[in-house]
Amino acid sequence: MPEKPVVRRVTIAGHPFDLRRSDVVRALRGVDPEPITRHFVVVGSRRFPPKQVIGQVTGLDRADFTSHQARRTLMRLGFSAGRRSYTPSSPQPRAAEQHDRLADRLREFTGEWVAIKDDDVLHASDSPQALVGWLARHGQKADSVFRVPEDDLAASGLAPL
Amino acid sequence: MRFRFREIPDPRTATIRARPIVDLVVEGLEIAPQACLIDSGATAVRLGAHVAELCGIDTTDAAETRLAVGGALVSARMAEVSLRIASDEAAHEWNAPVWFCEPWMPAFGLLGLTGFFDHFEVTIAGYDGWVDLKPLDR
């Protein structure tokens, strides 16, 4: 028997909403994630600021609710949430520790172009043009841009002549 | 300037591999430094043609050369461009010929002999996983 989708009745900024997990996923399709300052939720393998997600789904002004409210609502719908492990104001972890975690996280972006900043994947795109366009639109500066290798050929130099 | 090897996921296994990769700012495109593999087997600096497009480098009038990159024949056009590498402590900027190639299969740019190894004294410590770049004053 198919599982009944979970509907959560939530009140945000005084407005009641009936939200389904599938509604959130659908609403975020084709939407570029904005830069993450501290908290994020994972929707469709991508990290979004919680306020962006709730703003997109409900149409509410983001000034009307807090990041905490948004995150709690999305977690109740079953989305995983997290916090950036490094922000410019916090002590920077050793490079090896950063990259251990980053290399594992890069696996989900195999074949995509990624922009890396500190310990985070700032954004991923199908093309380098789309990636740099996103950086420019959001006033972001990456530390590094590359495609996560999908095979040995992409991962190696193979000595061009 | 010392850089730790970059760790990337191995595409075939669940392991991680470390490579001598540094980030190269091409023609002042500071928002998107290009990850490049230090490759002593490459005769010159090779980047994807998309990098020229992103940096606004017009290569249409440059002569086309056919090169073998990663076992495939590609079309390459050369332009003299400014390049910059920076660590936490220092930075070095220089001008070099770069061949912009299409199609481009590697995940990273390639830093080869002309344009890179002739501008730095390069020390690679594979066991310890770091690369040291000392700019040559010429």
C-alpha cells in the first residue's frame, strides 16, 4: 500500500499553511539556492537557506518569520538540516580536516561544476557558465571552481602533447 | 607558497585521492579561480575554451592547433593572459601563453612546462601531500 503523504498544518507569521514534503520539493525545482550564511536544509540533494525555502513555498515576506521557525518547519516535514561548519567569524579548521569532509560531500555532485568556498559547496551547476553566473548574481567569490570528476579520464592530466 | 594536496572523491571507488591542484585566477576573474592540476607531463598551460569565454578572452583570430589531451584530439587556440596564484600568505601574478581547448574532458585545468614550470621552482612532496611554489625572479 503506498505511503500516505504527511501533511503538516503550520502557522507562520500568523498564517496557517498545510504543507507536504512533495509540495516543497516541487516548489524548489528550478530554483537556484541562495548563498548559505549559517543554517541550511537539504532539498533534492541541494542546500538552501531555510528562509528561502519557506519564502518560496508560502509566498510570505522573509522578514515575517525567523530562520529558526523556517528550519523547524522543514525538519518536521522530514528535510535534513545542518549548519555550516566554518564561517568567517569562527576559527578555521585545519585544511586536512576541511578537505576530508569536503571530498566526501563532493561525491553527490559527480559530473557537476562546483564552486567551493571554505568548507562548503557554494553552488553546483551543469555548466561553468551557469555556475559563474550564479556567483556574479549573488555577489559571491569562490575559492575554487571545477567539475567533480566522473571517471578516470576526467580526474587525470594524461600528459597532453 | 605552500599548498596541501586537494582531496577529491575517486570516481570508481568509495575512496578519496589527493592531487597537486592549485587555484588559478585567469585574467582577473577573481570570483571563480580555476582548479588546475600541476602536470609536468603537459608541455604548456591548457584550459577549457569555456574559461576564455568566461573571462572575455577573444580567441577567434588565434591560429587553431590540434592537440591530444586525455587521449582525445581537441582544437586549441592560444592567448597570452594574466594568471595569478595565491596562498594565505602570498600571491604571484604573471603573464603566460594559455591554450584554450575544445572539447575539454578533464575536470581541472592543466599547468604544464611553458607558462607554469618556467615561472616557478616547484617542489612536490607526494608522501606528505603538499606542493611548494617558489616564483622565479627573471
